[in-house]
Amino acid sequence: MIADDAAQPAPPALRPVVARVAALNLGYFGIEIAVALAIGSVALIADSLDFLEDAAINLLIFAGLGWSARNRARLGTTMAGILLLPALAGAWAAYGKISDFVAPAALPLTLAGLGALAVNLTCAVMLARHRTGSGSLTQAAYLSARNDAFANLAIIAAGLVTALYPSPWPDLVVAGGIAILNADSAADILKAAAAERRAAR
């Protein structure tokens, strides 16, 4: 094994950060999925699964801190696959929504989006100073939290539009946007993992 592939010590400040981020994501997943199912929002279903995925990513980061560059690259590749799961789940929920073409309740949709935005901005700020510290691992967590904040703004906008013009379309459009954001993040993480793999060689 070459020196570049030696395990790197985990930054001591990073472990508690990713643990707290995982806890925040897991907690809000429970809140948002309950609201999503109650009001029939496809966008909230997709976003709540994002919170579950973010919790899983940060738990994987917690486990992988201190690993070698090669093993971090492998874990980064796994995380890219995890990022695609909410997109697939959102597509399935959108398919079901077409047969039940009813607009979700606007106020709970907007309030859930505001709560999600607060959680994701908090997580993004916590992770920002560490996003380059452990290669594809922390970059995965930071990109996910950052992109989810943009998705939350879209959910809030969908709730406001739905309040003025009751229609399921804003909810469906935002769900599609969340799927695209996840796919883009997955591509970025795969690039970072590939760079770490080349460095390990």
C-alpha cells in the first residue's frame, strides 16, 4: 500500500458535527413525512426522504472518518447511489399523485417547507467549514444540505402559489426539481470520489 492510501486521522471537531447533523435530519424526517402523508404532498414526501438520506450519509461519514483515501472514495461512490434513492421514490409518489390529482393543503405545505429550510441551513452552516476536510465524504453531506435548502425554498413557493391558485402542479413540479438536484449532487460526489481514487494511486 502506498503512502497516499494511508488512513488519515479524523478532524476532532468533525465527528460531533456530523453526529448532530444526522440527529437533526432524522428528527425532521419524522415530522415532514407525517405532514406529507397527511396532506398528500409529493414534494414533501421527496424532501422527507432527503432528510432520511442525509441522516444515513452523515452516519456513514461518522463511520468513515479516518479511513484511507481509497476507502473514502468507495464510500463516496456508495453515497452517490444513496442520493439517487429519494429521486426514485419521488418519481413513484408522483406517478401515484397523477391518479389522485388533488392539491395539497397550502398552509401545512408552506410551514413544513419553512421548518425544513431552517434545519438544512443550520446543517449547511455546521458543515461548511469541514466540506473539504475529508474529501468526498464531507463534500457529500455539505452538498446535500445546501441543495436541500434550495429545494425547501421551492416548497415554500409551491405552498404560496397553491394558496392563491389551488392546483397539484406546483407540488409536482417541485418534486421533479428535488429529483434533479439529487441527481446533480450524486454526479458531483462521484467526481470527488474519482479524484480521491486517482490520488490514492
